Amino acid sequence: MAVDCFPDGTPVDPWFAQTEAPALPDLGTPWVLTEHGVAADGGLQTTAIQRVIDRCAAEGGGVIVVPAGTFSTGALFFPAGVKLYLAEGAVLLGSDDISDYPVVETRIEGESCRYFAALINADRADGFTICGGGAIDGNGLRAWKAFWLRRQWNPACTNKDEQRPRLVYVSRSSHVTIAGVTLRNAAFWTNHLYRCDHVKILDCVIYSPAEPVRAPSTDAIDLDACRDVLVKGCDIHVNDDAVALKGGKGPWADEQPENGANERIIIEDCHYRFCHGCLTCGSEAVHCRNIILRRITVDEGFNLLWLKLRPDTPQRYEYITAEDITGRVDHFFQLRPWTQFFDLKGRTDKPLSTVAHVTLRRCRMRCGVCWDCERDDARYRVTDIRTEELAIDAAETGNPFWAADAAR
């Protein structure tokens, strides 16, 4: 039997094959919200829910159980030892008032800074788990409409300017599981994991609309300096990237200790209904290595594999494989400079980036452009791009400029 390996030949750890979602009895002592004074009455329950979370932690930990019903809340903070279970028919509905999300030290868009907390927050919470058959709803419509209105007034406004919360933010935690839940209508990014390892996101529905009001920057999964991550069996429809690999930005990003690499990431057996990038490296990333995207069906997307190369950030994208993908995208492979909010911050030379050891195999796709790529030897070097058994029905071939170099 062939051994499953990462693109650089390292064997995949057996941990990746263990994909059974945890059951409620496995999560510890249950704390059912309605048994502790929390009502699904339409009123904001932030303080009451946080009180239950804190009591659970103080009494040795366990699992917060959200029963059937809709519970409105602002930002919630889960300490180590406290998990979250959403029963069938349960909804945690986020407030659409940004004042219900405190400003905290956090991580956003490749930088450590002060910004608004997410709806669900867990820091240094090894073993943190969100599971069950219920939903977390970010109630993002008000923020989406406000964002596009702001863009009309100021086209240069950033994603942060509209001041909107993420849905789930987990940081500096090991053995994190998000399984079986619906994560929808995020005001900003849906799942953001920073400096986490051994993360499993299993069989989730992740949804934010592309119409009639586009939900801006509602990436399904943002992995920020994470390692050993499995995304499996998810149904994704978002108005931005399905999985985006981040890790830092700026002219000295590779030297700053708060930044880091994404390593040993597997995304498999997922159904993408609509997204911008099926797998995107950047725009805030310094190093991505040993990344696998496989057995994905794409109904509609802008890019299958999207490598964003910031001319103000030194980046390495290496040992990346996309295989056994079917469906339709506008661009099969996009590799171009990404200059949004470009800032060398006084650095006089241009950081040099590298792309190497990228394999695309056994993909059957329809697309507008197969190779949407721009050569820029002064900013980045591209080597060892391999293709095997591709069946690409493309209106335009595009520019696989590395092929001419290899033929010399």
C-alpha cells in the first residue's frame, strides 16, 4: 500500500486519518444554557452566556451546550478547558452592533494589533472544540451594506476600516476541532486560526452570500502561521477565499517573531459552491510549505490555485500540490504581484520571493484562462512547476512562462 506523503516526501502523520467528530458525552460536564438562566427571548444574552462559560471554567471545565433556539450575543471568550456544543436547531446569533465586540490585542490581516474581538474567541485553549448540528450566525448584513457604502465614499478604505468582527478566532492553541456545525453570515472572516497546530475542520457548512448583497472578505478559513491542519468534507460558499494561508506581511515580516509559516496543511473532499480562491497563498503570508488540495469539486470560483506575491514582503511558497479537482473556475492557476496597500516602510531594496515545487495533477476543469501568470524576475523567482494528466478546457492558455525556461 502506498504511503501518503506531503509534497516534499515527508510521510503524512496518522493523526490526519482520524476524522471522527467528537460526541457530546466525550466533551466533559455539560452546561446547558437554559439551565443556567440564559433565555432565547430575542434579547442580548452576552453577559449571561459569558457568566456560564466562566463558571464552567472555574469548576473544572466542560462543555457549553446551546439547546434548540436562537440566542443573541456579542463577543464570547472561551478559556482553556471549556468547549462549545450546538444542538440541532440551536443558533448563536451575533449582534450587529460593533460596540458589543470589545477592542482587544489580536491578530488581523497579517499584523498583531488592537482590533475588535470575534464573536467566538479562544486563546491558549488547547483542545478547544466547536461541534454539534447547530449554527453560529454572524448576522453580517448590516456590516456588508455599510462596507460597500463606505467604499463608494472612499474607494481606498481597507477591510478594517468598516470595523466589523470575525465569526470565530482561535489563537495559540493545539488540538482544535470544529466539526459538523454551520458557520454563516460572517461580518468579516469566518474562521481565523493563528499560531495553532493540530487543527481539524470537519464536515462544516460555511456560508456567506455573494448576492444580492455581497459579503465582503468573508473567507471561509484563514490559517495564519499554523501547522498540521486538516480541512475535510466541508461545504463552502463564501464571497472571498475558501482557504487562505496567511502568516505576516511587510518588508521584514520574515524576521518578526509574531509571524510564521503554514506547514503540513491538507484540504480534501470538500464541495465549493462559490469562492474567489479555492486555495490562496497570501496576500499576508511569508512561508507556505507542504500544502495539499485534493478531491475538491468546484461549482464556480475565480481561481483554483492563487499565489499572491506582495512586492513589499519576502515570501516563499513551496511544495504545494493540487490534485483530483473537478469543476469550473475563471482561472486555473493565477500567479501575479499583489499590490493592494503596498508599503515598503522605508526599505530601499525590494524583497525577493520564491515559488518552487508546485504540482497540479489529474484536474478536470473548465476555465476562462488556464495560466494567468505574470513574470517579474526582479521580485520573484519561479521554478519546478509540474503538471500531470490535466484535462483543462480553457478559452485562453495564458502565460506559463516557466515552461520556456525549463525547455532551454
